[in-house]
Amino acid sequence: MNIQVKLESLVLKSGRERSVINRHPWIFSGAVKQLPNAANGEIIKVVTNHHELLGYGFFSPNSQITCRMFEFTNEELIINEQYWIDKIKRAWELRKQVIPAETNIFRLLHAEGDFLPGVIVDVYDDVAVVQLLIKGTEAIRESIYNGIKACGITYLYIKTKQNTQRLEDVGVESGWVNDIKPMPIKAKEYGNYFLVDVETGQKTGFFIDQRENRKILGDYANGKKVLNTFSYSGGFSIYALASGATLVHSVDSSKEAITLCNQNVEANFTEVHKHSGFTEDVFEYLKQTTVDYDIMILDPPAFAKNAKAVANAARGYKNLNLIAFKKIKSGGLIFTFSCSQHIDRDLFRKIIFGAAADARRNVRIIKQFTQPEDHPVSIFHPEGEYLKGLLLQVE
């Protein structure tokens, strides 16, 4: 099936083509001289003030980001189904190089990081969960499905309602494409098993972006008492137990999350007495606990959903880390994270500095964390690097 490219062009203002020449994929409304005669989601050309072709993108007339570019070229192209399949196959080839052994949980498509803005695809064994975030990717969804199937993946689930950060009002409903896979899926990560419900779980069912950081926790957890806050289904908890932690506590405000966490512990270990799950508010738990934890994991949900929320989010991150700094035993380790795109790496470090200064304890950075290789970041689009974290030692 060919996707017809309408020849309407978005014309940039004079001098505003530099970011496009430098391959940044977002064109903001303030850079536009003339809008194309096109509907929301259509593929358009992007041209300079002198009508020189710069590339192709998805038109979003109702968004501050008027166009999200997926191809930078000065040559005329035919954007057909094979074009999208080839793009997805290139992403698949990269994953085959970077996904570790005994792992069938990974991200196949990471939006701008794979030069396909507006689409996220996560894989759990033989199931791909597709998030369509803009009208442009909704319009080419059949080609996206075919590209995923060309990678050998059997089942497709579209997730567009809950727990997704849609950029536009995508009309397609959540649900299975053709065959239905019974839930939960039992998939594995570095040989550890996780039960994943793609229909009702948070995000696409699991927090894939912490895979390598969970593995690093395992390097430190042997013989330690570990607290995993905002634990969800217990990713960090499983790695700590697998590495010989003497005690692991998982805390989450969701009863369903703690139930799933306990099920994941049972799926991996015959002896589960070292683990306890608590359905409690994390802030209150930290304030009241008397356990002398050796390691704490602070992996909260995104406190800043948009730029307006940054100030409140910064206070939330500071308060969380301040309580942890006051509670952790001397010489203890804190794994602290932010997945808020609007909290950049420098701001996050300043927030942690403020918490450490108020706690009046010596704090050292041992390691810095980011997202794994299957969440690539286009060098032209640093906004794609959303996950940041620090491993801290507290004296």
C-alpha cells in the first residue's frame, strides 16, 4: 500500500532553516512563514523561504510543534509502505546488536531516536505494544504494523488511551490487531522473569528503560538491605534478590502494583521470605521507617508532565531525596532518578545538590545513569534523552 505524499509545502521564514539543516526534527509555529494546504497528520514538504527542499514531516497545525520531520533531504522522495518498513527494519537491526542475552523485553522504536517521531513500540516476547502519539503515525499505522511483523513479531497491541503521553488526539482505540494474546505475558530480562499485562499495566506494561540500571544495582546488592520505592512490579527488587540481598522491601501506593511485584518475586524465587511489599505512600514510608537500609532506590513517576510543572516537580524531587539522605545509613547508597523530560540533567543535579546541602551529610556521585541502548537519542535531538539518574554514596 502506497502512502501518497501531498506536495503541499510548509515554508519557513527567512533565517529559520538553520535548525532543520542541523536536522532537529521539530519545527515550531514561530518559524513558519506559510502553512501548507494540508490536514492534520498529512505528510508535507518543508522548504526554505526560497522554496528549497529540506525534507519531509508530519503536519500538526494545532500544535506548537507544527511539523515533526522524519526525513532530511534535498531530493524528491516517494514515501510508500516500503519506506516505512525499511525504516523499522533498520531499527530492528540495531536492536539485534544491543539487546543482551536472555532478554526478550526491549524497545523496538523510540520515536525521534529512530527517526520516526510520534511512535513508540515496546516488545515483550512475541508481543509488540504500539503507542501512536500523533495523527501522522495514526495515518500510517498499517505500514507500521507491517514493518513490525516483518521483524518476526506475532502479536500487536495498540495502546492509545491510558498511561500514554499522546501529543495529539489520536482516534484509533486501544486493542489487539487481529489475534489476541492472553495476559499476562511471561517475558525475561537478563534471565529474570517478569509478568507483563500490556492491556492494563502502566506505560506499555513495564519500565523497560531501567534495564541496565537494574543490572548495575545487582552489582552492589549482595548482602545488603534494599528499599525499592515507587516499585511498581518490582524490577529493581528482583535484581536485588537475584544478587543476594538479605532483605528487600518494595513500596508503592498502588495495591495492584504490589500484588504484581509479589507475583514477580514468586515467579523467580522458591524462597520469598527475604522480600516484603508495602502498599503505602512513599514519602510517609520513608519518614516513618526505622530500618537501616544499605541501598535505597528512588525512581518516582514523572513529576513534571509539562514545562509549567517544573517548579513543583523540583520541590518534589528535592523533598524525596532529602528524606532519603536523612534516613540512609552511613556509607549507604542511593540510586536516584528522574524520568521527567522537562527536568534536564543539569537541573536534576542542582536539585540533588540542594537536598544534600540541606541534609548536611557528605554525598558523593559514584555513577551517572541514562536510558539503555534500545532507547537511542538522535544527536540532533537531545530532548530524547529523558532518563537521568545518579548513584550516590552518603556518609
